[in-house]
Amino acid sequence: MENIRDPREHVNEEPRHDFNDVAMGAVAMGGFMFVVFAVAVIVKFIIT
């Protein structure tokens, strides 16, 4: 690998599915935010 900036020499060792990665990230973040929301609602009812 003499020229490290040559894009023709780049080999993608692990092909990924970008849409699936983004979708799973969105689902995971939505689930996490739902848990945070549920805990906040429970805490609010306990306080009042």
C-alpha cells in the first residue's frame, strides 16, 4: 500500500447496511427515551 490516499486501494472488509444501522439506532433511542419518560412520570406521581 504505497499510496494510502488512493481510494481504489481501499477494501471494505465489513460491508454494512447503513439503512438498517440507522433504523436500529432510531428504534433503540426511541425505546431509551420512552423508558426515561416512563420513569419521569412515575417519579412525578410519587412526588405529588
